[in-house]
Amino acid sequence: MHSIPVAALATASAPTVSDRYQFISSQDIINKFSEHGWQLNSASVAAPRAATV
């Protein structure tokens, strides 16, 4: 993989998310897959939603 999206490197949830949101580390998930023989091939980030009024 050539580059890692910045969002995948987060260590905590964004301050703007709801208190009902539970942060899950992307790195922890990647490590778990790696423990089972899976390798990350690519990564992408979804475009942000437009602000609603």
C-alpha cells in the first residue's frame, strides 16, 4: 500500500461526533486481520457529507 488515509491513523473519535458514537481504531482492525494472514491491499476515505441547514 502506497499511502494511508489520515482517517485510518486516528487514535480517538472526532470532537464533532455524537456521544453515542464508539471509536474503533482502524489500526487495531488491520492488526487483527494481519494476525489471521490477511494483508491490507488498499484504503480509501469516503467524501464528507454536505452540511445540512
